[in-house]
Amino acid sequence: MNIAILGGRFDPPHIWHFWTAQQILENVKDMDQVWLLPDYSNAFKPIIAAPSDRVEMLHYLETGRIKLSTIAVVRETVTYTISIVRELVKDINNRYFWVVGSDVVREFTRWRDYQKLAKLIEFLVIPRKDYPINSLPAGFCKVEGNLMLSNVSSTLIRQRVSKGTTITGLVFPEVEELIRRRNLYK
């Protein structure tokens, strides 16, 4: 199987995470599944919600071909992409791809062992609004097609929650309810 990995903090997961996964399935030839892979903790940015809350919220984004992977969360340590990829590529029955937004490409050289990483796995770059793709490193491939672009982000959603403004339509209704019920991001 061909499996695209969409990793990140998912703090919280939002509608654009879902549409990124869906557009990968629709526009990348022979892609079988997209796995949503939340970090336990992130080397660059803090995570507000507990891993268990983020995993629960991500379940609402699952479909037959969009699935949750807890491979990073169960490690209970800082998530480094290189460690996850090294584990994934041991599975010779599947071919894996790592999905990043065009906003992340310029930060790639900050990633641990980024040069080795680019040799282990192919990167799929999904365009993001306001982050044009001018050039890509070796091993990176722009996702082409009739794509919808967005600037929806988890940061924007956390800010809206903390201000008491609506997030309806930015997250799945079940995610919005869980955020409200657990008083997250206040």
C-alpha cells in the first residue's frame, strides 16, 4: 500500500487537516491511505492539549482511507520525524510518504537529521495559502491538482477559543464540543 503520513501537533485538529488528507487521496496517484500522526511533544513548539485529548479529537477525522496512527504518541517523548520514518521504512509491505505544508518547507533544515531523512522518505508538499512554492529540496514533490487552499491553522483556532469567538466550521462539531466540554485552550 501507498501511505501518506500527515504528522503534527494537531492542537487542535481542524477542518483543514481533514481536507489536506482528502486532497492527498484525490490528487496523488495510487495513494491508498493517509495516516494522521500526532506528536507526543514537539521539538519546536509547545503543545497545549494532552496527547489523549488530541488523539480523541483526531478520531473524528477518520474515514475509510484517513486513519489515526499513534506510533509517535505511545513513545511518550519528543517526536522526531527521523525516528518515526526509520520505524516506518522497516515495513517493506508499504511505501510511505511524508506530507508537509508549503509553510514548513523553509524550516526543513532545522529538523533533526534532515539530510538523512530526505533520503529515507519522499516528501509531498501541499500548497498553503500565502506560502508560495518557489523551489523544493531534493526528495520533495509538490502535490498538483485542482486544490483548495486555506490559511486555517490550529494557532488561529486556539486564539479564537481563548477570546471566546466561534470556531464553528473550523473544526468538526465533535471536536468543538470536546474543546468546550474539557475547557481546552482557554
